[in-house]
Amino acid sequence: MASSITQAREGTLYLICGGKESVFEQAGSILQALSSKSLYAGPAGEATKVKALVNMIMNCNTAALAEGLGLGDALGLDLTMLREVFGQTGAASRVLETDGEDMQIRDHECYFSAAHAAKDSGIALNMAQSAGLKLPLAQATFDQYQRLVEAGKGELDKSGVAELIFKGRMK
């Protein structure tokens, strides 16, 4: 699934399914009850690859947003205004909607933990290595989340990566 706790409670998950296509089709009514959308990704294991890539990009977006807001804060910009500008420009993202305000006000109630972000970033890096690729942004993101985990902050939401960026917060 490529959703969070809120969507699970609302029955609006986005499900990515792998396995036998005939089984996916047979389970259609059940999947429809659980989700707003279900997608067949291919044979067993393909949905896992897709999910790893979704999380890799989400984690990179989260770390980039933390850097943008942290720099904005250091420059004395109004972060509420900055989030509005981000939302209306090429800086817009789903992560901005879910995590921007949390980063600003330091509310890191956990929906997707920093520890899971580190784990999933590591999975994507392992997949890249197997494919003969280097992913420097994913590596930098993994390193940031790993720093949170090593500092004993792995239970924070992924938005907690902002604590590493904002001046006067965690070092």
C-alpha cells in the first residue's frame, strides 16, 4: 500500500498488488472495499519493488522539504508563507501537505517512523546496487534518517528529519 494510517481508517488506501493477475481480479471487490484505488503491478515481488521506490522518493522529498524549510527559517522567512509558495510552485508535493506544518511546529507524531524511512531507503539502495546504479540523493537521505536512528530518535515521524536541519534543534 502507498498510503498511511489516515487512509487505512477511511478505507481510501492506494494498493499496489503483485502475484497472479487472476487472483488480483478475483479479489477485486475486497480490494475495492479497502481502497480508493488498487493497481496490479505484475508477478509476485513486483509490488514490493514499486513500494520501495515510492518510499525512496517520499523519503527524499521529505528530507528536501526539511532543508527548504530549515534554510527558510535560517534566512528569517515566514514559514507559513513559504509553505504556501511551495504549494503553488514546482516545490509542491504530497509531503508538503502531510509534513510541512509538522516540521514548522515540531509535531512529529508518528505516521511513518524515521526508523522505517531509514530501513526503506536502505532497501532501495540495495536494489540500486543490484541493478548497478548509484543513487546519491537516496544515499544522502538514508544517511540523514540513519543519523536520527543513531541519535535515538527513530520513533519520530519521518518529518523529524527537520530536527537535523533547523538551527537550534538537534545536532
